[in-house]
Amino acid sequence: MSRRASPLKVQLTEQDQELLGFLAEHRLVLPEQAAALLDRAPDTARARLSRLESAGYVRSESVFRGHPPMYLITRPGLRVLGSGLEPPRIEVRAYQHDVGVAWLWLAAHGGTFGPLREIIAERRLRSHDGARRSDLDAVEPLGVRLGGFGARGQERLHYPDLLLRTADGRRVALELELSPKGRTRLETILMGYGADPRIEGVVYLVDKASVARSVTDAARRLGVSSRVHVQRVRLAGAGASAPRGRTASRAVPELAR
């Protein structure tokens, strides 16, 4: 019977820690995204990911034939960062969206939305509020209140894909909307944003004209158009249905003009 190889001991560099921090924010990361984060060639980024995998800090999964493996941070990887997040789980149905959000994070990190103090992904927002609820303290949730309580007696909260804290202290929510929501669900979320004085505005990034119309019409009906902005985005390389032959740099979400 074969034995499972023990993890290799590696000395983490500053770039290793930066990459692990990026992995911790997201459910999954592709090698091309690691290359874009570190500003390195794809082969160099893949080698770094393989080294971290050998150390047990990340794991790789190949879900779609003909597409690169995805990398997920492990509990030891989170532990070495001092992170209280749980290891992510693969959600195949959300693959394209999760990949798109990671590209969106990279776009924000690169200055697409101007100078930022911080970019907080949904995983960290939920973790913060989960700890807050368990401690029963008075800390304000990072999620947007939707009113009322859920089945377990917890207040109903909505989390954007990314929450940006700008250089001047404002909060801007980013929603990558690749498929339409039901009217009631969408209007409930928009009303939550409209009633939250902490959120300067919410930007819906959409790749379909029909989704753009749905969000725009709902915001107009609810009288929150001044706080809701809809922007078309092209997500080349975002998932299994992406066109082939695109480079990593072109896969970063490009704001349509």
C-alpha cells in the first residue's frame, strides 16, 4: 500500500505570502491569475503554486477537461497566514462567477476603480459577520441589512462580491451579475443598498444587456438610481465558456466603453 507523501517544508517568501493571501480571499484561483497578481510569467506562477502545493498550503483540482487546474487554499495555508477563514469548497455551478470575481479583484487591485485602501471579498465579509454573531457583540455587520430575520433567527444580510474602501474612506460595493435574479430578490437587495448609509454606491458589472436592463429598471422603480450604477463588462477567460487563445492580461475584466 502506497504512503501519502509528507508535505515539504518550504521557507515562505513575501510573494508566497501575497499569493496565499489572494487565495484566501477567493474560492479558487487560476494559474493565470496568480501570474497577473505577481507580475510574473505563467510558467513561473505555476511553479510557485506547485511549490506551495507540495508544502500542503494549497491544493489543485481539475474539473473541466481542457482547462487549467484551479487552486484552493488549505487549512494549513490559512493557518500560516494567521487567517480565521474556513477552507473554500468548490462550487462547480459558480465556477465562471468565482473566476470572474478573482479577475475583478485583480482589476481593482490594479487601479481600475481608483486608489483604494482595501478590497474585501465575500468570503472575508461573511467570516467577519459570522464571528460577530457568535460573539453577540455590538459591532456593525459588514453585510447589507435586508430587514427581518432568517430561519435561524439571524438578521438577513446580503454580501457583495467585493467591498472597496476608497482612499478617502468611502465604501463601494461591486456585484458581478452574470445571470438575472428574480424580481423580488433583486429589489430586496437594491432596497438594502439604498437604505444603507455606509455604502456610497453599488456597481453592477454585467455581461448581458438583459441583465443590465433588469438592474437599471429595478433601481428606477425603487428610486435608488443615484446609488446604483450598471457597467457592461467583458469577461474573456472567465470560465469554461470563454473564447480560446486569450492571454492572461486580456482576461482581466475590461470595462466596456
